[in-house]
Amino acid sequence: MSPHVLVLGGTTEARELAAALAAAPGVRVTTSLAGRVSRPGELDGEVRVGGFGGAEGLARWLRAEQVDALVDATHPFAAGITANAARAAAATGVPAVVLRRPGWRPAPGDRWHGAASLAEAAALLPPLGDRVFLTTGRLGLAAFAHLHRPHFLVRSVEPPDPPMPARTHVLLARGPFTVESETALLHEHRIDVLVTKDSGGGATAAKLTAARALGLPVVVVRRPALPDGTQAEPDVSSVLARLGLRTT
């Protein structure tokens, strides 16, 4: 029987992994999407959309579908899904791998302010600036809703969910972005502070370069810790090696 690999997806790396697994001889790959993005794009292999019903529901699915390996390739801030995946893998004995792109690192000239959460990021803002470029995604804007003085430019792929700050302009856009376009955006909206999550990767890193060149402070929300005993692989090739698979 062909080995069955379940990929918990939603990231560029998950898409690349699905393509690599689909190209591996005799491998069945299923990518699971949470369904939060209305147009996820084409994926190689099988696709399922929607939640599993927590760790117990995922464990049942792993058994029912005879999954041989589980790869958590979700967003670095999808802590709940990652925790459920770890528990389900432990309960079923299915080998599990976490695929996480490396986080960003400050460069000379950066003015970074670390935050452990969105709420902590909001608390750091008042002395840093009144015109905020908020690039933490469409979820979690409630953490900033109590701030009435700053003007927020919020960028997300999908329309954000309320509540959100009263003085908010929403920009719907999907990366990758260039340093030139990010610099122009910062100038156009007279931004004086950037708030972002440490998502890593190159698709949205240009804003950090633009902020550095302009001398702007950047509030960086740190990633949640992985579950105890869990180690992450940084790229698709490392995951394939862990799974003992070879693509054509």
C-alpha cells in the first residue's frame, strides 16, 4: 500500500511540500486547509477543507485514513493547530514532522522592539508613533481596538474581522512585496511605526528592509514556542529527508 502523508497546510512551504510528495513514487498526499482563505489556490494531491474537531478528531482521522506520516506545515503562529497535531501524533503513534521557515533576525540599523503577544505589541505603541502600519493579519485586531489616538494602516489578504481600531484604513493585498513598493507605501501613508509578526520568509520581509532604511521602529511579535519535545525542520528537503522519501 502506498504511504499516506497528511500535510497540515496553508503556507507556501506546505504547497511546495505537497508538490514534492506528489512527485515521489507511490506516495499519497493529502493537504488539509483550515478554510480561512476563500481562494487558496491549486494544490497537488488530495485536499480537504475544515477542522478536525481538536486533537481527538485529528487522531480519529489519522486512524481512519491510515496516515503513515503527519507534517505540520501551518503558519508559525497557528499554535493551537500545532498543539493538536502533536497530541494526535502521540496518541496514534504516527510519525510527525514540523515544517517551519526560519524566523527573521535583526540586521544592523534595525530598531526592533520585541513583544510576546499582540496585546503586548499594542502596549508598546503609544510612545513609538501615531501612524501605524499593522501587518499582523486579519485576525487579532481586537488587541489594538482600544487605541483611539493612532491611525492604523492594516494590510491583510482577506477583509479583517471586527472589532478593530476606530481609525483604521484597510489595504487588501497579497505578497510578495518589493522594497521599492513597501518604501513607497510607508511614505504615502506617513507611517512612523511598523507592527508585524515574526512570520519569516521572503514574501513579506521587504517591509523590514524599508523600515530599516527609513529608521522606523518595528514592533516584532515573537513566535509561540513549539510543544515540548517537538523539533522543526526549516525547509521541504529537510522534511523529505526526515520522512525518508525521494522525489523524481
